Amino acid sequence: MSRAAKEYKTITKVLKEGDEVYSQLIVGMEPKEDLTRWEALIRGPSGTPYEGCNFRLHLSLPQEYPMSPPYVKFEPYAMPHANVDFRTGEICLDILTKQHWSPAWDLLHVVQAIGQLLDEPVSSSPLNVDIANILKANDMNAYYGLVHYYIKS
Amino acid sequence: MTDLESDDSLLLEFEDDDSESISNIDAPTDSKATHLDSDFANIPPHNVDTDDSEFDIDESQFSEDDLEDDYLVFPIKKTTKDLLDEDSLPSLKYECLTTQEIFDSMKRRVHHLQPVFSLPPQDILILMQRYDWNEERLLEEWTEKMDNLLIESGLNTSGESDGRGVKNGKEFFCPICCEEILTETFSLECGHEYCIDCYRHYIKDRLNHGKIITCMDCSLALKNEDIDQIMGGASSVKLMDSSIKSFIRKHSNSYKWCPYTDCKCIIHLKDTLSLQEYSRLHASRFVTCSMGHSFCFGCGFEIHAPADCRVTDQWVKKARLECENLNWVLSHTKECPRCSVNIEKNGGCNHMVCSSCRHEFCWICGGDWAPHGSSFYQCAIYKNEDKNKLVADTPKKTLRRYAFFYKMFTEHEVSAKLDWKLGETVGFKVKGLQEKIGVSWIEGQFLTESLKTLNEGRTALKWSFAVAYYSDPSHNLTKIFIDNQGLLSNAVESLSELLQIKSPEVIMKRRTEFYNKAGYVKNRTKALLECGRDLLRKGISKARE
């Protein structure tokens, strides 16, 4: 429990004082009910089709945290991204698997890694095949168009 | 006995002639190849790999055992042995190992490599793990990029070992669990220090993944001694075990787990070159692990000679599809053809004696036993009654044909299972011989040997029906094959009957009969296997949908 409390302190401190890395990305981040469930609002990185939009992330800490990675999802039906399942919001990211996770990382690392994923989608391990195919074909117009279409509707 | 033997040799000669003429006509290269093969087989199997002696333990042990058996208890086998040496197949070189043994041999490799790397063995072990125990690739990369390789593998290149290891109890704030307590801590040279409890949790999860475990915050690798120091005892054994297991998964061409339940043996096939030879000759690579489980290295199925893996696969798939159609046909009980009493078969032999009316009949055809006993065994022949009428195969007829072969297959499978039960009593019989008549254990082994021969004969017979089903029924060789089935079937039944004898006195009195019949079954089995392989080799028997 003290680990979660520590993270709570760090996160509120970072958000209050502003931090070079995180304040660019994180609009807000706060616990729900207890310290095992979190919600974060992240800003679409500039230079990507997500620019100008905010996306909601749901994070929850398993009993074994930090030995096991946290569960992280986007809001369902809100994130058109090659590595995100559109219907469930599930994210395919290696550091969120038990094999690659390290206990030395914390929630801020996770949110930062997801921000990076928005910037650099990996079309080789897609959860959204349509977008991944467009990316593979390197059709930037279609990519921007499709993402905007989803976000606006 | 002499009668039988001459009969046998005549038939063998006849076969040889036949195969010779066929290969001369349609494939002249074939006969040449067989000659080459026999040359190959004549090379004694022991004089090959002498350089890495740790790799040929089992092979030599195997044949020595066999030889011992030969001279001590089974004089007939000597002739069969000679016959086997003329076999045109290269002998299989394989060994049976455990993960521990594989790891031990890896450790020996590390010892050999030590002068090349001039690194501590623990570090070389890490490198080997990183390259999936592939020595050649490791050495190649090593000559290319020495230091980078060390860094990539998470080995400390600074030469200092300061700060590595478990540190004594002190007041410590661990950034993982965020507790400030009096505890032991661990860190590598990188200085990322965490409390021992967090490290234990972290390692415990990873021991089964078979991958190098690194520091929680960087890529520096934990060595086996670190793991043992943190976890206590020999926990790194578990990591090595899972690492070897993943090695086996990646080399499934030459390493196979024994498919028997709970068997931990791994078979390592050494000369993968012989594999091509085997599949060309439609023979299968049968191996036996050190627990005595025999299986086919190719398909992981039981011993299925004379069928090859393809025929076996097709046959098993077909049986699965058709079994619901046929199950009702093949119930386990039958009525006595004379008095209609229901009879359940309780022994492996097909010679039935009705307990109520004393009628003797054959379990398979239901006919009188008298014509079966001494003369030709009719039941193994599928009579193509409508041979003269050139009618296209109707589905009903194909099913009937299949039903016959499937019936024969299952009859022998059930018989084999009953023989297996019989086998459990053989141990007692040997004991009985020892206690009641004072026969020595080693002398009593002819019973065990006979049972083994019986089982081998039965299995060959069983699978021969799969081959026969896929054979062209009009071809001459198929007819010879069916004749061979009949002869083996006869031999197996009479041996099986012999093994049912309960009284130790009678068993000892008829001992020579055991020798003779078992020897005959052996020869017949071998003849059937060879004939079956010829069928497959010449394309007369072909697996098809």
C-alpha cells in the first residue's frame, strides 16, 4: 500500500509543480475511490492526427503491483489507433505484459510510454487492422482522415 | 521346427527375387541405392563420433544390452541379429537425456569455450543463454563485436565488481515497495539497490520464463550465483531447467519429449542426415527412452511399423471419422457359433473354447478352429469375392472393405491389450518357476522374452492392416504381404496360447517350444515389416484420403 501512497504523492507533486516531460502529455490524473484505480487524461501529441484532442485512460493496480504490471485501457469506442482495440480500449504494449514489465517502473512511466505509442504506432502488432494497414501502405492522408473521422463522430 | 524354418527361407528367397526383378524394370537406380545402403549398414555403428564422447552414451549401452541378452538367454536371437545387420537402414544414433543432463553437457561446453572468451564460466553461461545455447552463432558474433556483445548481454565490462551482491541488514528505503525497514538489500554493479524481499518476488516470477533475468532498472544480467545468493539454495537450477526447455522447443527437429504421461525423458537424435534416408525408405524412426517407452520420433505415435508416419496419420484420422459407424459392428462379446452363449474374450489368443458346449472356434471368423490350427490361417485374408466382376467401388463396398481392415486392426489391438494383462502374470510365473522348481531367475527370462516378442509381433500385425488397407489388392506383392500376415498371425496366436499355460511344470517341460515359437515369431515379424516397407517404397501402398 505504501507504494501506491508514494506514487500518489509523486504524481500530485509532478502535476502541481509542472514537469518538463509530463506536463506536455498529462492534462490530469487522479485516483478513483481508492489508490488502486486511476483515471488519466492525456493530450494528443503534436504532429500526430491526435493533436488537439484529449483521451481518457483507465489504470488499475493488481494486488501484486508493482511485481505485476498495471492494467491500462483507453475509454472504449474513443481511441482509433493501430495498437488499441477500438471497442474495448485495450492496449498492445510490451511493457504492460508480465514478461517485460519491471517493478522499477511506475504509473508515470506507463502513461509516458502510452504517449509515445500515440506518436509511434507499431503497425506490425495491430489491434486495429484497418489503421495498421493504412500505416503499412504509408498513406498519411487516409491515416489522418480515418482517425479524424473516428474522433469527431 | 525344421519344417517351419525351411518354409520361411523359401519365402524370403522368393521375396528377394521379386523385389530384384521389379526394381530392375521400373527403377534401375533403386537397386543400386539399396546396395549402397547395405554397405552403409555394414559399418559398425561404434566407430563414428569418437571426438565428443559425452554424446554417445545410450547407443553403445543399447547394443551391449542386446548382446548380453542374446548370449545369456536367447540363443535363437543370434541368427535374427545377423539378419538385422543386413538391414538396409542406417542405424539411428540417438540418446535419452534429462534436462539436467543437457545442462551438464552445456556446462562442459562452457568449460571448453573458456580459453576462447577468457571470461568467468558464469559469464559464458549468460552468453550461451542469450544465444539459445547455440555455440556457433555465439562464437561468430563474438569475433565480430566482442565488447558490444558483452554489453548487449548485460555483462559488466568495467572490470570492477564493487557493489555487487547482498548487503547486510540496514535501515533502507526501497523504491519498489516504498517501505523503510531494516532489511538486507541486493544490487549489481549498476548500483540499483532494492530490498531482498522485492528481489525475491521479482526473481520468483521469472524463473520459469527461461530468459536471462536482469536488474529491475537496467539491462545488467543476474548470474546464477546471484540468483542462488538471493533466493537461497539452488534456485538457479530452475531457471536453467526452463532455459533448456525453451531450447528443446526451438530444436524440435532433433529433440523430442517422450510422449508418455509423466515421462521426463528427452530423445536427442544425433545424425539428422539419416532422417532423409528413413523417409525415402518409408521406414520410421522408432526410439526407446531410458524408461523403456518406445515411440516414433517422427510423429510421436506408438510403434507403427510396417506403416510409415503418413499411413499411420491417415489411418488414425480415418478411424476417428469412421469409428461411430463401426463401433456397433465390433462389440466386445460374441455368441458361440454352436450354442449361442455369450462369450467375452479374456485372453489374447483367438483360439476360443466355449465353456458351455466345448466348441472350438476362431474368434475372428467364427469358424471351426480345426482348419486354422495346423494349416494356413485363413482369417488374415480379405477375400475380394467380386474380383471377377468389374464393378466400380460403391461407397457401401468401400466401407465394407474398410470395415474388414479396421476390424482386423482393432482385433489385434484388443488382443495386444489382453496380452499386456497376460504380461502382468508372467512376472508371477517366473517367480513361480523359481520357487516351485528352483529355476534360476535368469533361466526363467525366456518367458519375459517370449512375451516381448509376442507384443512386437502383435503391434506389427496390427499396423500391417493399415498398410494392407491402402495397398493395391491386385498387385502380386500385396498378395505376398497378406500371406506374410497370415503366417505371422498364425505364429503369434500359437505363441500367445503357449503363454497362457499356468502350471510351472508344464512351462518348463515345453521350454524349447517357447524358444522355437518366439524365434519363429521374430523372423516372421521381420519378414512382414520388410515386405510392408517394400509396398510403401514401390508405391503399391499409398496413403490417401
